[in-house]
Amino acid sequence: MMMSRLFPLLFISVLCMNSFSGVQGRKWKGEGTTQNLESIVIGRCFNYIRIVNPAVGEKNCSQIWEAFKNAFINKDPCNILPKDYELFINLTFHTIPPNKSLFWENNQLLVNSFADRGRRYMSLGDTLFGFIGDFLNWCGQADSPGLDYESCPTTLECENNAVESFWRMASITYAQHSSGVIQVLLNGSAEGGAYPQPGFFADYEIPNLQKGKISQIFIWVVDDLEGPDLDSCGIRSVKTLETRLKTLGYDVTCTDNNKSVMFLLCLDNPDNSKCALASTCKFLFINICVILQ
């Protein structure tokens, strides 16, 4: 009789202990390391140099993986610095064609489509070093050669985490080697403003632009087709950006809803009211619109 009364209590205790150990195993709030990280990094490296952009020449993809891994393995996951990725950047570095740089904030998927893997523009994600890290997550553990697949620190938990420091170093390198005409694609529907501060463009890319190598900067502010018009050229955060760049001595031109980007958006959303023929005629030569009508 006594055992029958104790059994539910023991069962509950075991459940509580298992639940507690599960919480204990997840040290951080962020997602853990992407599964098969090594295979993905090496595979992306070969994909880039063989298919995406063979013009960069030969790269040692195994060495690149080792340099990438050694930047954060066996270290406190909250004490990874941008300089820890210097060897990785050196091994993956290649020239960024003049007039092809495309900076952005709050519209990564649109930028990926618009850049077209370097065929139209070369965004940070279209460089080898950016291509390797895109959409991945990773971190190590102090005094351990393994990866943490359970959880990784978010930027709110600690700024000097492995992923944040990687993109800081990548952004700095990308900005330093951009030249000619520079494009900046911003989201006019972003709640925090098209030009967020703090932000990677504001904090790591603008300060590392080489003024002597840049002839002009085009800012394109594009609203989401279904989104509100919260920010535009000459007002709010975009005006702050324009003023900052002009104060630094750059030749700046800002355009709202760049027609090339709008056409791309409308390819996927042809029935949207903003994509009606009457609206597109505003961007086309009149004789073309007459033919289409």
C-alpha cells in the first residue's frame, strides 16, 4: 500500500528531473550549431569556386574550414572577436568588381534575388566569405573541441558571439574593398526605419568605405508591396543617412521604389495593385505602354 502511494511521487520526481536537465542542457537562448556544418562549409566553398564564381580561382576549401572552425572552437562563445576570423577572410578573399557592391538593411531575400548571385550585383552574401556563412548558425564551447548543437548565444546575451563577430569582420572587409558606384537597398516598410542605428551598414560598413575609391552612392528605398510606406528619401532615417554620407563628402542620389527592383517584386506578385499596368506605365516610356495597351 505504501509503495502504491510513493510510486506517483517518484514518477513526478523523475519527470521534473528530466525536465530540469533538459533546461540545463540548453545554456543559451539562440539556436544551436547548424547540423553538418563542416560538410556545408566545405561544400559551399567548392560550389562557389566551381559553379557560382569560378573566376576567383583555386581556393583550399579544407584549409578554409579549419580557419573558420579555429576562430571559435575551444573558446568562450561570448568572447569571439572579429579579428579571430582574419585567417578565414584571407583564405577566402577575392576582388569585388567595381560598381557591383550592393549594401542593404532589412531585405536580405530581396537583395539575394536582385543581385542574382553576382550576375547583376555582388552583395556581401555573393562573396565567397559571405556565401559560406549565409543563413548558418554556429558556436563552440570553452575548453572543448566540439560544436554546441544545443544552443548558441544571441546578440542580446553577448555581442561578441561567433556569428555576430563573423559578420562584423565580413562587413568590414566587404566595405573596405568596394569601389566605383555603390548601391544601397533599403526597406521603406521596416518598422525600425530603413536605415537602422545601430546596424551593420551604419556601424561597420560606412566607417570602412574608402572614399578615394568611391565615385557615387545610390540609395534605393523600396517599400514592401503589402507593407506601409514608413520611410522615404529626404525624411526620417533615410534623411539621416543622406546627411551622414554627404557630410563625409560622398556624391549621393536617393530614389524611392527603384523601378528595376519593383519589376522584380512584381514578377512574384503580378496581381498586386502596385503591379497593375497603369502603375508600371509610370516607369516605362510612353510608346511602350501604348503598345502594351
